[in-house]
Amino acid sequence: MKIVSIAISRKKGTTKKCIETAELIENHGIKDDAHAGDWHRQLSFLASESIEKASSEEFKLNFGDFAENIATTGIDWKNQPIGQIFKLGKEALVEITQIGKECHKKCAIYYRTGDCIMPKEGVFAKILKGGTIKVGDKIDRINK
């Protein structure tokens, strides 16, 4: 289980720009990301396998297109329980707070891709302990 992409954006409802490293701020989110703040959806995850499945030959999707902060490999996010804790990289700890979300209006992602998998397969978390993460970092499930 590892991080294959990290992405941020300045505005909500837009695709995100990929970066190599990010600072996770305890009880806030990724530094400089529009979704950071004092709420339960400080960080979003999507399986890279889900992104690949949503891609087609005529429409190649990229990391960040679904506004996910972190794309991973080896984790079926939508089947993780609320409250599950994961360690990202050397020190950051996150807790799953929500699986999927309701989209109130069609956003830029929907219009660009024709669908959005985030409402069905995206997972949200809050940051319990901050730290620096980078693409390629290991993800560990912490037993409760």
C-alpha cells in the first residue's frame, strides 16, 4: 500500500495539480489546499485502480482530475471502516471520517470527465498527526 500521487488546488470544485511532497497539518489538511480547514473532510483519498477503471482509450484521466488529494495503490478505500486509522509516510496519522459524498451540483470534474467517481469511491479523513509525505511513501493500516 503506497501513495502514487499527491494533489492540491487553490479552489474547491476544480481538478487538482500534482505535487511531489506535501505537508499535512494536524486537524487542518494539506498546506495550501482549498479543502483544508477545521472539518471532517480535511483530506481525500481515491484508489489509483478506480481512476484507471474510469479512464478510457479516448479519454485518459490523470491524477488530480477527480479532485482527490491522495491517490494510492493496494487499498480498497470504499471498504474501509469509518474510524480506521492509517499512517502515511514516516509520521502522519489520518482517520477515515466519511466514505463517498453527495454532489450538490455538477462540478468542473463532472463536465471534464463525464462522470465523477468521487461520490461513490472517494474517502475522506481528518489529520490526527501532521508530517511531510511524498509520492512513493508507504501507507500502513493501524490496528485499533
